[in-house]
Amino acid sequence: MIEIVDPVKTERLALRPFTEADAEDMLAFESLPEVARYLFNEPRTPEDNAKELATRQGQTALRKEGDTLMLAVELDGTVIGYTLLVWLSEEHKQGEFGYVLHPAHHGKGYATEASVEMLRIGFEQLGLHRIIGRCDPRNTGSAAVMERIGLRKEAHFVESEIFKGEWGGELHYAMLATEWQNSRWSS
Ligand SMILES: CC(C)(COP(=O)(O)OP(=O)(O)OC[C@H]1O[C@@H](n2cnc3c(N)ncnc32)[C@H](O)[C@@H]1OP(=O)(O)O)[C@@H](O)C(=O)NCCC(=O)NCCS
């Protein structure tokens, strides 16, 4: 069981639960078409954003499989994105992580820095055996985050689903606990 109450500090960021006060910062990136392009959601309206924020405020712990831990990525007091960890299977010790940043903060390594902490929580606190990441093959920035961290590309599914009205595929990346221990990120 993992519950995040206090901010998890990285070199430049604080990862912490969302609060009601984050609505404006969150909408600033959630409303952008380029942010939603390869996500399952559409750009959010203020109403959608408020509903999603309420959901995220409850996603502060991994108590059982199926739970999502959703943390705001805060830089100098502003929420510039989020990162998440889903507990996919308790029996098989599997998880999945994800990340989204405001485009104004791309290109500085923040998604990589935040994601590494989610992997640390998954491997070192929850005891996961394998953590995956998935992205659209056209989402080169997302694939680059996973490769930079050192995940292995395990699969490239071609036209495996209808995504936003057209055929879309999926890249699957993964890291094992042993690979984490041998990585430069491990504690
Ligand atoms: C996916 C996403 C988070 C990637 O953002 P990003 O800025 O490329 O990723 P990072 O924050 O890790 O930054 C990496 C870049 O910063 C550079 N960088 C600068 N300082 C760095 C540092 N200290 N550490 C690591 N990288 C650094 C890297 O060289 C890299 O630049 P490059 O793209 O020119 O090679 C972003 O494109 C996004 O939010 N997209 C919309 C949402 C989305 O699709 N999410 C993923 C769903 S699967």
C-alpha cells in the first residue's frame, strides 16, 4: 500500500496530490489540442476539467490493483503537468506509468525526472516486478522519454485500434525490477 501525502521532491520538481486550487494551472494544459492529441481524452472544457480534477484529488494512494496514483508536477509553485502510476496486477506485480506536461515546459527533462520518481515508487515502495509505458507510435516525444529512462521496446502494434476516428497503433515499453536496480536511477 502506498499513500502520498507530503510532496515527493526531485531535483527540480515537487510531485504531490492535486488540490482544488490547481484548477486554473491544470486547465492551462488540459485545454490544449496538442496536449490531448495522443491521449484518450479530448481537450478539456472548464467543466470537464473540474470533474477530472475532483477525480484526481481522490487518486492519492495505491491500495489495491486497479488503483491509480495521480500526482501533480509542480515547478516553482505552478502545476505544469502530471504523472501517474497504475497498479495493474497485485498477483503479477505489474504497473503502468504515464506523464503529461504543458508544452511551455517541454525540452527540459521534467517528464523524465517526474517519471523516474514514479518508477521508484513502483519498484522500491510497491515492490512491482514490471512497469510498462504505452504511447502512440507518432508520439515521438513520449517514446523518447521511455527510451531515455531505459525502458525496452517490447511491441509495436500496427493499426490495433480506432483512435480518434482513424486507425492507430501502440508502442509498448517495459522495465523489470532487475533492470531498475541496474539503472542509474535506482536508490
Ligand atoms: C510526452 C511529453 C511529456 C514529452 O515531453 P519532453 O519535454 O519531450 O520530455 P522531457 O520533459 O523528459 O524533456 C526531454 C527533452 O529535454 C532535454 N533535456 C534538457 N535538460 C534535460 C535534463 N536535465 N534531463 C533530461 N532531458 C533534458 C532532452 O534532451 C530532451 O530534448 P529533445 O526532445 O530535444 O531530445 C510531452 O510531449 C507531452 O506532454 N505531450 C503531451 C501529452 C502526452 O502525449 N503524454 C504522453 C502520453 S503516452
